[in-house]
Amino acid sequence: MVKDLSDSTRQLAQAERDKAWSQMARQVAHEIKNPLTPIKLEIQRLIRLKQNNNPRWEEKFDQVAAVVLEHIQILSDTANEFSTFAKLYTEEPVLIDLDKTLKDQLTIFDNRENIVFSYIGLEEAYVMAPRPQLIRVFVNLITNAIQAVEIQQKEAEDKGEKVDMGRILICLRNSTKEGYYDIVFDDNGPGVKGENLDKLFTPNFTTKTGGTGLGLAICRNIIQKCEGEITYQKSFSLNGASFIVTIPSIRKP
């Protein structure tokens, strides 16, 4: 009975993986097809203008080039996102110093005149996780915070309103859930609208122009693989977005 149960569990896990990859294959095709259509249409339009000796084709060239480059970047981003998803099942967990890792990422981003970064750390905070994947989660959440803040600043500038200094706070702390750490990413951007909360971690959902809609979905998969969770709430300290990564702690050997 134990052997049969074990075999059934393995078969069920394999079936779930096969289903996930089947869905992912369809999604890849969908994500690739979307940018290819405007690329094709713009180039065809440019070719017709040139074949008809229309002098406007040279004027149109810069516009077409910009559209093509933008959609090539979308294709590149999509490929990177799916590559990350594939690696979820191949990269082994290693011992990670969360405090040092977060400080390293902040060093990369903390170079903007329009945003102030703050960090509250916790020494001797270790976890077991696939390092490149966990760093990708941190980078994605920091990047999202930066984009939210800068979009709000630009909207205020366009309206002739006062542009507030952007603020991003990252806090590493012991979680209220015993045996876990929380990594909190707060910003003073607009936050997530109520009607979008249920779709926030859903693949293909994005409010950003040119976004793949995969970033937060992949972040959630990575954290779940680490036996943790990622949640969203309104930031109490900065009044914008607050993403909380909760991940199991481990003692350093």
C-alpha cells in the first residue's frame, strides 16, 4: 500500500509538471506572436512606401525603427522570463546570507537623484534557496518599486504639480510566523488599485506598457519553491505598495 501510494504521488506530480509545461508552451507561443505582429506590419508599411518611391519612407524609418526595437525588447524580456521559469526546476538551493545579498542589490540601484533608498537589515539571517532565482525576486521587486515611483513623478510633472521625492524602504526582519524571515519592499508610489489585487500574481497581467505580465507570477513560483510566500498590502510607512516575501530561516552550519 505504501509503495502504491508513493507511485501514485510521483505520477500525480509528473502529471502536474506535464500540465504546467503544456500551459507554458502555449503561453510562450502567445507571448512571441503578440510582438511579432506589429513588427511585421510596420516593416511591410515601410517596404510599400519605398517601392512606391514615396519620399515619406525616409521620414517613416525612424518611427518604424523605434517600434521594432521596442517590440524586440519585449521579446527579449519574454525570453528571459521564461528562461527563469525553466531554471526553477534545475538550480539547487544554497546557503544565502540575506542581509549581505540585499545590501549588494541596493548598491546597484541606489544611484538615483529622484529616489531615496533606505534599508533596515538583520545580521546572521540565512536561508536555503537557489541564489540566482532569489536575487531575481529582489531585483524584480526593487525595479517595480522604482517604476511605480517614477511613473507617479512623471504624471505629477506633466500636470504641473509638485514632484515628491521618491522613497523606497527595504526591511529584513524576523517574521511573526515562527521560523521565517520577512523581506518587506515598501514605496511611496500609487500602490495597486483595488480592482487589480486579485490579478496581481496572475501570469499575463500587467499595468505597465510593454510589460510581459510574468514578473510577479515567476516571483511567486520562486518563493513557493523555497517553501515561502509573497503577499501584497498597502504600505503603512510610505503609503504606497508593500510586497512581503516570507521565507524559511535556517541556522548557519
